[in-house]
Amino acid sequence: MIILQAQQVARFFGAEVLFDKVNLEVQDHARIGLVGVNGAGKSTLLRIIAEIDPPDQGQIVMNKGITLGYLAQNSGLDSSKTVYAEMLTVFTDLQKMAQQLKDIELQLIDHPTDASLLANYDTLQTTFKAQNGYSYETEIKTVLNGFQFPEETYQMSVASLSGGERSRLALAKILLQKPDILILDEPTNHLDIETLNWLENYLQGYPGALLTVSHDQYFLDHVTKEIYALSRHQLKHYRGNYTNYLEQAAAELKHAEKEYEMQQTEIKKLQTFVDKNLSRASTTKRAQARQKQLDKMVRLEKPKNAEQSAHFRFEITEETGKEVLMVKDLAVGYDEVMSRPITFDVRKQQRVAIIGANGIGKSTLIKTLLGEIPALAGTFKFGANVAIGYYDQNQDQLDPKKTVLDTIWDEHPLLPEQQIRNVLGSFLFRGDDVQKVVHQLSGGEKARLLLTKLAMEKRNVLIMDEPTNHLDIQSKEVLEEALANFAGTLIFVSHDRYFINSLAEMVVDIDANGSHLYAGNYDFYLEKRAETSTTESPKQTEPISDNQAAFIADKNKQKEIRKVKRAVESAEKQLNELGAENDRIQLAMTQPEVLNDFQKLADLQAELEKNEQQQEEVEALWLQASEELESLT
């Protein structure tokens, strides 16, 4: 059932169109991802859908009684309450109901047979139970634990938390509210990998609809079932997750390019005939007929590729020795040890990912290796000819008062201005953009400027702390490609699982007990972690508690959900392929050479019927799997 619609929505900034004639539908259990490059208008569209801002044209239509929850990007709670007290505000009605039940219980002590009191108590208790009144505090603790707020933090003031912690708490609160439509703008910001995994599992079982903007491809692939892509002022709908969307968009572009090329060939052929024969008396009528064909022909617009993205590479001026970095029994921290012992070696041209929970010391380890803070114990040593280039997630390396052009030119004063502009252009700083002052730049623009600085340095060892923060998916893909082709050595901290999986050859997992090494990418890390869990589980001799049993049951359910989800995705992929093939056959059947060849036409018709039969069978499988998935979630 459709519970919300955006109808012909538009937003303008003066004469500039941000988006126009946007249509979007939200079903009651939808899982929608809204994607597009930075600046396309995704957050603006979310605010319009959430009815925070009005559209310039069009309207938002929402069913009566539907509740909507919206969490803006990087928004945090501002409260004088404690962490736990703030979460309790979600359940104010249940707390009042609990007090009413206690009051009636006290009255029943003196009037145990009062029919009116008993009836009120039964009615109130039924409502209280139906609204999860007996377990809402357990639910609060479960969600807080999922967002890395252990019980010792419950009495902390919200005001004393960091910005990232307040953002996580705001997300926890809106999940507890359970609105019918949950609208989240970049919910994965400030979350470590463990919390990301928890959030994905939670959202897969969320009872309402979800509409989210995210640049986390791994998150989109695991949570969403449909994608709306905002590009070139228009919104287009795709069925499936983000990877399915990429496949469909690529197939659409290829098909459009082919149709355009075929039409251009036909136009050229007709125009050549007209040019040659219009002035000849014997062929004038035929030439005029061809000209009419040309005049009536609806010209296809040349297909446009994806939005323009940066293009760059990292080069080196000299090579390192075989051994790049040796870390042994290292303890990192400030006043107290955060993690120890950390031990790992990095060899020439290796790509190493450092992962771990928020606050465990990943960035502290980086600062220790860079010599910014001292090691508390242990040793580390860089090898021969190592030249380090550093990317700081806090973007502190940028002078906020400088222009984009001066930021780069001041470090390379001997280079001509045009060469600096050319380099900046490859990072999408063009024309007047280079005169922007750094403090005016968005987070994504600052990230691109930092990458420009890093590329210009031509260092043979790159140490990068959360390099994908602030980047849209297209920019991440460009960065991935540049780093994959980098001839030097890469050491990076990241919570972006897709990015880690694409690049890492070794994963260093940091916790309070030090480092744990995995000689592969993120998938390999998960596989080995799962093997460790399986090996350790038989050692348990104590009886399984109710909570443990519930956890195991939930884990098995999530496993079944993933299995059925894969079946849905596989069927969707087959349907897209069959649909594209049917389009190809139908197009071929309209060609003059086929229409004049009965056998060719019959063969194509038979092929089309076979495909359509197969399409019906796959649709039946897709429907069955989708219904099963809906029942599980």
C-alpha cells in the first residue's frame, strides 16, 4: 500500500533548477535508497518529503494517521538529560500507563471486587502489553548497546558527549520511536563497523518504511530494495539494491547509445540520399519523401553518461625498500593505554586497512606512527627511502583563509598557474571554483582539495585516516581506482566496508588487547571471524540463557533473510536481463530487412515467446521469494 507520494516536486534556486518534476512513492514496508552525487539535491529532497521545507512546485501526499521520523545528516541531540532519561522520553505514554496500573493496583487492595476497577485494569493492562509496556526498557538497552552505549554511560549527560556520540544517540532515539516512515540522511556517519553491522540487521527487520540517503555502498546493498537516483535534475526509479541499480543503469545507457547510433546511421543514410537525388528530376519525388521522413523523425538526444567525476592518480618519484614499516608490541594512547600490544609489518606496495571500534585508538595509532604523539610502549620503524603522504580526516591540513588555488600553488610556487589550474580541474575545481576560500567549501570539496595536495606531493607511502568521509559514491570509486593503481604502499583507517574490500590486502583489527591480523580483504576478515566464532562456540558448557537463545534465534533468522534476499536479487537480475533481451528482439522485429524476411521474423517471434515464458516463470519465483522475505522482515 502506498503511504506517501511526492508528486511533480521541484526546487529552484533563482533561475537554477536543482530538480524538477520529481515523483516518488513510499510503500508501507519500503526500503528505499536515494542516491546521487554531492550537490544533486538529495538532502533538500528529503527535507521536502519530510514536510520540513515546502516544494517550489508539486506536493507531498501522505496517508492520514501516518507518522514520519526524520533525522538530518550529522544532527545530534541537544539535551540536559542523561543518556537513559533522554531515551525514556520516547515512552512517556507507557510510563504514565504504568503509573495508572500501579494506582489501580493500590485501589484494588481496599476494593478487590470492584467491577469497575477490575474492568479498567484489564483494559489498561491489555493496551499496555500490546504497546510493549513490559519490555520497553529492555528495548532501550538493546538499542543503546547496539550504538555502543554500555550501561556505564546511561547516567552521563547528553551535553557531555562528543558530536559523534550525540549523532549516534539521535539515531538510537528515532529508531525507538518507530515512525511509520523513517527518513535518514547519511545515518552511517560516525558509526564504526560493528555498529554499522548492527544497524543493518536492525533496519532489515524494521516494521515501517525506510527512505535513506547514503554514500555507503555496502549499507545500501544490504538494506535497500529499491533505488531512486537523482541525476541531472531528474529522479529515476530502479528495483533492487545499489549494485542492481548500477547494472540496470549501465544496461540502459548501453541500450540508449545503441539506439542513438542506429538512428544516426539512418539519418546519415537518408540525408545522403536526399543530398544526391533532390536535384535530379528522375529521383526528386523519392528524395522529397526521404526528406519528409527526416523532418518527421523524432530525434533522440545523445545519451549522457553519469555525472562528471574527478579523475586523478597518485604517482611516486622514488621507490621504497622491501620493508616499509615494522611495528612491534606497540602501546598507543594519551594518558592511558588504549590498545596494546600492536604488532604488524608492512611490505613494499602492500595495501593495509586498519579497523576497530570507535575510540579504540586507530587515529591515535596513525598519529603515533607520524610522530605527532609518543608511543607508550613498544617500537616501530620505517624502512629505507620512505616518504610519507598523510590524509587527515579532520582536514586540519587546510588553511581556512586561503583560496583553493593558493592552497596548491603556495606549495608548488615554481609551477605555472595554468598547470596548477589543470591539476585542480582534474579534481573538479574549474573556472571560478579555484578562487573559493577554503572555509566556504563543503566537506566533499575540502576532501577533494586534500586529495589534490596529496597527489601533488608524489610520496611513496600514503597514510590515510578515513579518506572516504564526505565523498559521494562516484568520488569514492575514482579514489579506489587511483589507489588500486598506486605504485607505492598504502596504510589506511576506514569504516567503509566496500572501500576496504576493494583495496585491502591485509586487515589489522585493533581492540583493547592489541592487533589481530587477517591476510586478505574485508570479506576474508569476515570469513575468518566467522570461523573463529564457530570454533569457539562448542566450548560453551553453561546453559543458554533466554537472551542468548533470542540472540541465536535472531542470528538464524537474519541468515535466512540474507538467503531469501539473495534469491530475490538473483530473480531481479534475471528479470532485468530478460527485459533488456526482449527489448532487443522487439527492436529487431521492426527493422525493414526482418519484416521482409518471414523466416527471420518467425524465428525472432519464437525467441520472444520463449523469453516471455521464462520471464513469467522468473516473476513467479521473484514473487514467491519477495513474499517470503516480507514475512521474515
